[in-house]
Amino acid sequence: MTVQMVIEVRDRQGAQTIIQALDGYKVRLRSGIERTKRRLATFEARYGVDTARFLREMTAEDLAGGDLEYVEWAGEAKLLEGLTAELGELEHARYRFS
């Protein structure tokens, strides 16, 4: 299902401002994705397990840091999922001037 959203601005400059804001936000999302991937890679290297397997098979008792480390790793995985989904939505957004 496609949803259309209409944003009215006074002139083309206003439209460019909105496009630049969206582009800037996409840059920040990409940066957040890369930072989160680095954090996940740290956990994966420490335990020799990829994040997908960690989420499927491991518990806090399997980690040296216990509950806190489990929550951090799982939280980073969830954060990556959300950032990636949000960027995907923005990447597929289309605009036109009328």
C-alpha cells in the first residue's frame, strides 16, 4: 500500500529546505547504522557468535557480563533493526514539484 503525503510550502526554496533536512537525516541514520554495526561486531568478536545466533540461542547466563551485557547486545540489535527500517522508508520516499 502506498500513502501519499502533501506538504505545502511557500516557494521552491522551502521545498529545497525540506529535501535538505531529509537528506541530512538520512546521513545521520547511516552514521547511526554504522556505529551500531561496530558495537554489534564487538560483541560478536568477544563471543565468536553472530548476532542472529545470539538472539536465537543465548541467554544472559551465557555472557560474562550477565544481564547487563545481554540487554546491551539485544538492544543494539533492535536499534539496528529500527534504524535500518527508518532509512529504508526514507530511501523509498519520492517527491515531485507541482
